[in-house]
Amino acid sequence: MKLKEIKYPEKIRFVEVKKYSKFKIDKKSFLLIRIKNKKIEVGICNYGYELVRAYRGTNIMSLYKKIIDDSWINDMKHAAYLGMELQKAEHSMKTGKKYMQGAA
């Protein structure tokens, strides 16, 4: 399949984003992510602070898709957060740096 060139309008208006603080919690679950024994582990917790499901693997795309397919995430921002944290965890494993969930 040949890709077509994207045509940009001459005057495109950009939304300048410096800090976005509007936050809505996912009503279904929250996540705990860590690296253990060279694998990424994702714990799914309910708001009774109980671990209700756990996933483990090294392929972040497979982890991401399985957690989404199993319907543990209802909110798009939560899904984006999961993807970002899995990417950071994978980078930490590859570089040998310490991973801490939520750290910049």
C-alpha cells in the first residue's frame, strides 16, 4: 500500500499545552507496576485496595493489549497512562536503570 502525502492547511491553529491538570480517576481499577526477575508485572487493584488480577511479561504491547482486552480500564487517559508506564518500565529493563511507577 502506497502512503499518500498528508496535506496541511496553510493556517493550522495549534493548542499550546503547558500543564494539564484536569484528572478523572478510572472507576474500574488502579494499577501497580513493577519490574521483578527481568519481567514487568502489572497488578490490577479495586478500590477496596485488593489485588484482583496480575499480569507478567516482557512484551509491553502484549501486556497492554491483554489488559485492555480484559476490560480492566474504562478511561482513555488511564489507558494512555498504562502505555506510558509500560514504556518507562521497558526502558528501565533495557538500560538497567531503576524503575519507579509515576516518577518522571
